Amino acid sequence: MDYDQTTVPESYDAGREISDDKKREFIARFAQTIGTDAVDKIIDLGCGTGRFSGALADIFDANVLGVEPSSKMIERARAKHNDVRLRFHDAPGEALPVDDSSVDMIFMSMVLHHLAAPQKVALECWRALRSGGHVCIRNTVSDEVRSYPYLDVFPSIQAIIKRQLISRERLNGMFEELGFRVLAGETIWHEIAPNGHAFAEKIALRADSFVAQLPDREFEAGVEALRERALTAPEAVGLRVDLIVYELE
Ligand SMILES: C[S@@+](CC[C@H](N)C(=O)[O-])C[C@H]1O[C@@H](n2cnc3c(N)ncnc32)[C@H](O)[C@@H]1O
């Protein structure tokens, strides 16, 4: 998906807001798996508005290069961050602006399903990483499509999600073929909103790329249904997200 052709960048930070604590928690899980001592140079591949870039620099105490092809998204990342450890570069993940074997870790959050050819990006990760380097992925996978909490109100969304998400098996195979090994993999429940009302209002911002692809009528009817349901939905709403670490042997 070309984010510059959509209105997603304008509403992204509000519609996809994650608390600082939650962001740090995600990154800390990766840090526990790979350690922080040998990580000095990180690529935040498909960094978007830089949601995770600051937490990566803080927790790994490292320099972070955010790589992002959408000028609307990267403009927001640059405007938000004023930290010498962070730099942002306008480029696609298929052509990382770094030398061979020069990077310690590559982080990708919710990027894989936007790639026309994810194997090309996996190959670019292989080229850019040093031996023993890591790819850390935070993404939903097609095995967990049922955990999306709005399937019943948007009748055509399940087909859109299934078409775009990659399965756990295909993802592992793609990296293993290149000489990576799966170092860790877990599926966690990620809270999107603390209650039904907050969830409906987040979805109404249309910052979710699957929701952004719906016909307007279906989108509007679905949001109305979510708002109605919110009246009797005090509990938190979320979905299942995979956290995977590949190590380059
Ligand atoms: C859902 S956003 C995730 C942004 C950020 N990683 C986050 O978690 O907030 C997906 C991002 O992937 C980017 N993207 C799309 N195609 C890409 C490509 N070929 N290489 C790198 N990033 C890409 C989009 O422009 C968008 O910013």
C-alpha cells in the first residue's frame, strides 16, 4: 500500500496510538532475547511516523536509522523526533541505504503485509546485517486472522486481511532459506483500546490500513455498529500479534 495515496498518515498517530509504556514493553521483549551490548546500529524498517524509533534508541542505547518510503509518514517522524541518535531516510526496505554487513539489528513493526515482495526485503536484511545480527518482527500473521476484533461489523475485511497477511510458516521459511534461524517466537495479546468506546473512535479515524481499504459505505456502517456495541462493551479490545526474532548464522 502506498501510504502517500491515502489519508492514513494524517490520522496514524491518533488512530494507532500506543502508550510509551507499551512501546517500551514490546522493545524490551526483543532486548531480553538478543541482549543490548552488541547492538549499536539499528534499522527501523518501514518506520512510518517513528512510533517505535525512540524506544529502540533508548532501550538498546543505540543509533537508529528509520527507513520509510512514504514522504507523508517520514515527515511526521522527522517533525516528532529531535534526538541525535535518530535519523530518517526516504527509501524502501528493498534498497536499504547501508553497506553490506553493517547493521546489528533490523526491526519491522506491522510492515510485512505492505510489501509487494517480502522475500526481497528479507534478502536485503540478509545483506545489511552482520553475522550474528537479528531481525525482530512485530506483526500479525494470517494464522491469527480471527483475532481481529471487527470481523463481524465489516463483512469484506476478513478477505482483505487474509490476502495480505503472511502465515507464520511462510515467514519462517522465507528467512530460514537465507540462513537465518528462528531464535524466538511468541504470540501476545495486544490491547488496542481500553474499552469499546475508545476502540470505535480509534477505528473511526480509519488509520488501520485494512479498514482504509473498505468501501466508504461498509466503513461507515461498521463504525456505527461498533459505536452501538460500545454502549455495552466496557472491556478492553485487542488482537493477537506475533513477536519473532531471526538470527543470522
Ligand atoms: C502500518 S505502518 C507501520 C509503521 C511503523 N513501523 C509502526 O509500527 O508504527 C506500515 C509502514 O510500512 C511502510 N511501507 C510500505 N511499503 C514499504 C516498503 N516497500 N519498504 C519499507 N516500508 C514500507 C508504509 O509506508 C508504512 O509507513
